[in-house]
Amino acid sequence: MRASTVINHVRALLGDPHGDYHTDQIMLMHLNAALTDICDRSRSLRVPIYHPLIAGQAAYGLPASFLEADIVGIIYREHWRELEFVDFGATLPTVLDEVNTGLAPRCYTIWGQARVEKHVATVVEHPNVPDSTGRESFFSSVPLVAALPNDRLINITDNSEGRVVELLADATQVIFSDLDGGDDNHMQVGDEFRILSPEASRKNLIISPPPSESDPVGTESLFVYCSRSHVEIVQQDIDDENDTLEIDPEFGSTLRHRISYYASLDENGLDHPGTQGFDVKYETDYARAIVPVRRRIRQFVSSWRTGVRRNRASGGVATVSRAADWNLRPY
């Protein structure tokens, strides 16, 4: 389903096929509002998320588009475990500070707002002395393309924390501020580190108890299968013919009537018969479409869970790190 096709159809429904009133900018605004309504209401956009487990770390960031989790599971010491949702409530600080008993994580909750996790990598080189400007730096095992000045820098190995000052050498050299709060407050070759956004902006997945071991070979062994919100379509997408909409085909008529409702509301107001008529058609279309969509979601969630278990039984940890390995597609 193409955004441009939907927009042209809606313009025809509104009696404005050439967009004299309903311009591209206005129609894109209504299209995105309608997509957000339908996708958030139906929870029909599904995606798998992966994280590497880090020893002692209970909190893992979720994407800004995250809505709710269907399945949370881990591969821990080469065994698949599906985690149980628990509402920790006021006990969350206790969970975060929990003494690690060596048990595998067994439950999770979704908590508040988190900083965006941008990178987890390793120090591969660290000069013994500061450079000519007196600034200290290290070289990363991977380019830190998403990092920015003032991002939080956490040395996972010694639990110290500082901030990113500047990135050089194709984003592999990090100039950073003085570290503090850790065992030795120093970056050394082999140290594992994280880079996070400076401000909290996303939800956290909290697992308990925290893992006692990191992924032995960097396997992305924390799995979250969840619903997410709609990603905005912009004019550049349409101009570049990348405007395919992420929406179930059953919602085609629902989407057109929701856009028409917003467009009529903008042009004629809430009390106009046309506005009310489009609202009624939207609700009717949604009620009809949601039944087969929910049925397919249930079937795919079951397939997702079965696929993980089946592959865990037949191969090593690395074989289950991507949805492609399960012969499944994210719904």
C-alpha cells in the first residue's frame, strides 16, 4: 500500500482530486495521524529487538517506538528461558541493587524512561599519555557512528563513568572527560564500554536477577518481541518512491476513512455531517478489520516462540540471534 495512492484516493473521496485545498503537506499530516491512531490502537506492528547481556546489568533500553512486549526471553548459558512479567512497583530499586546470586534472570518489567543506548564496544588501543592538547582518548573496536559530544560514557569493566568530548578517526577514536566512580577510573585495552544519550527519553526493560555473565561471544541473547508505533512518512519518502506503508491490508479502508475524517475535520469542523460520517465509517471498518488482524498476530506470536525453542534445541547460541535464522519474518 503506497502513501501516494492512499492520498490520491482520499482526495477523490473529499471532492478535491487536484489538492487545491488538501495540499501535500496537509495530507501527509493527516496520513501520519491516521496511521498512528490505527497502529497504536491495534498493536499490529510487531518487531523483534535484541540486546547483548552484560554481567550485572539489569536495565536495557527499548526503542522510542516501543509500545508493549509480547515475549521477553534470553539465551543464558546456552539455554532458552522465557521471562515472566512482574510488576515490581516500589521494589524496583531493590531489584536494581540486588546481589547477584548467579541464578539466571527469570522475570522482567518495563520501567519509566531510559537513556538511548547507542553502542557497546571494546577498547582496542589506549595511548599511555594524553595528546598535545592534554586530552585523553582511546580507540574503539567499532566505529561509534551514533555517538555525539556530551553522551554518557560508561566503562563496564570498572564501573566508572564520564562523557564523550569529541570523536575522531572515522568515529573510532574517542576523546573523553575524566572518569570517576569506578574501581580505577581508567580506560584500558580490553575494557568493555557503553555510550548512552545524555538525557532519558525511552523506556527501560528491567530483568531480575541481573545476569552474572556477559554474552561469551557477543551473541545478542536478550530477545524482546514487541509492538511498536508507526514510523512517520515524509515528503522525501514519496518523492523517492519509498512510501510503502507498514499497515495490514485489512486496514486499507479504515486508513482512508480515518484520513478523510481528519481532513474533513480540518476543513469543515466536527459538527459537519461529512466529518461525522467518516468517523462512523472508520469505526465500522476498524471493527471488521481487527478480527483477522488479531488472529494473525496470535498465530505469529506462537510461531515466534516456537521458532526460538526449536532452533535452541537444534543448534548453538549464535543460530538464534536473528529472526532470519528461524525462517520467520517480523509480523
